[in-house]
Amino acid sequence: MNEPLTLKMAVIAILAPIGAFIAPTLPLIYLCTAIVITDCISAWRLGRRLARRSKDAPSDAARFSSRKFGRTVGALARIYAAILLAHGVDSAIFGGAPLLHGLSATRIVAAAIVLWQALSILENEASCSDNRWAAPLRKFLIDKTKRHLD
């Protein structure tokens, strides 16, 4: 038999089930990726505000950092793993059936991630901001100014 054809068939036999498992989670993975990128942009904006207003701000506060990028990639990897693990729980334990009113472990995990990132975005946007809406939020949210100055 033709060796390249056999290799192609073997690769397809391995990758097809993996792709079939991952495919239903892609919309949630895209959504979580988009909100993580939005959080990164809001953190960058906070860095820019701090660089303009504070003399204590480091010179690279509003610049791209490979260390921060590495942490973001690591966070995305953990998010993807959590979504895929929840999908595995849905498939193996619950047989793919929704738990309650269309909810599933996968959707619950994705919703928790979106909520976590949305709070982080609000913290970034409310920190070091003169906007009227930011003052009441700062009473309840963490001020990320110190984190950016370190």
C-alpha cells in the first residue's frame, strides 16, 4: 500500500475524533478569547492612563510586555482546558443532555469565565479614571492602580 496515503489515513483517524470533540465548544472558546483580549486592552488603557498621570509609573507601563503576554497565553490555555474538561463532563457523565433548562457544565464554566473577565474589565476601566460612573464602582471593585505600578 502507498505509505503517504496510509500516513494520511492514520493522521485523520487520530485527529477526526479530537476535532469532533472540540467543535461544539468553539463558540464558547471564541467568546472567552474575545473577552480575555478585551481585558488585555482595558489593562493596556489603564497603563496608558497611569503613565500620563503618575510620576511613579514605570516607563514601560503602557508598552507590550512578553511576560504579560505569556501570562495571557497561559490564562487562555487554562480557560480552554476548563471548557474542554466541562464538555467532557457533559459528554461522559450527563450524556450530552442539558442539566437544567438548557444549562450545561460547559456553559456554566464559560459564563463564570466571562463574568470573571467582565469584572476585571470594570476594575481596569474604573481605576485611575475621572469618569462619573467610575467613582461609585471604585467603592466595590479592586483598584488596580497599585498592581500596575509594581
